[in-house]
Amino acid sequence: MRISFKIVLMVLSLIPLYFAVTGIFGGAVSNNEGVAVSAGLDNQYRYLSGYYLSLFFGIWYVLGDIDTRGTVLRLLILAIFIGGLARLLSFIQVGTPPPNAMVGMGLELGSPVLMLWHRLLERSVGPVVP
């Protein structure tokens, strides 16, 4: 069960990595259907894309020892969930975002499931997987 959990985390970590790379190097215009954006918005977008990269590295840090880094994982999941709540607020106040953002919001709001799965692993008896 630990190996399955690690594989799921590895695959899911590719999502923030993708958005980090495209956001840092492509800027906000890359996610705005080619429509120009203000310099301030682009600057903020690239800055926040750096957080996606940090999230990727944080997940891989946890993968190094999922049995003792549960607190770090819970903090990362909390950050992901709060981001989902922020997207939900935008959805309510501004309107429906593009489909990929809706998928992202769903994953972010569902991220506490990973925390529960990890809790089950912490309480399970079995060999520790490196």
C-alpha cells in the first residue's frame, strides 16, 4: 500500500511541475489564450509559478521517507487545499474558469483524501518502504 501511495504522489507531483515550468518560462500570457496581460499580473503569475516548483520539490522530499515526514506532507496538502478554496472563491465571484482550472480545483479540494490515506499508512503495520 505504501508503494501505491508513493506512485500516486509521484504522478500527482508532475502537475505542479508542469505548471511551474510553463508558468515561469511562458508567463501569464501562456495561460491566457495568448491575450496580453499587464506586467504586474505576469510578474505575480511567474512568482506564484515558483510556488508550484516548491510544491513539486516538497512532495519529492516527502517521498524520500513517507513514514517520518507526515507533518511536511500535511502542510503541503493544506497549502494545496487552501489554493483550491481560493479557486472556488474565484469560481463563485468571477465565473467558470477554463476546464483545466476546474480539474485543478477538483484535485485541490479533494487533496485531503491523500492525507487520510497517509494516516492509514502511518497506523498500518508493515515494512517501511524506502
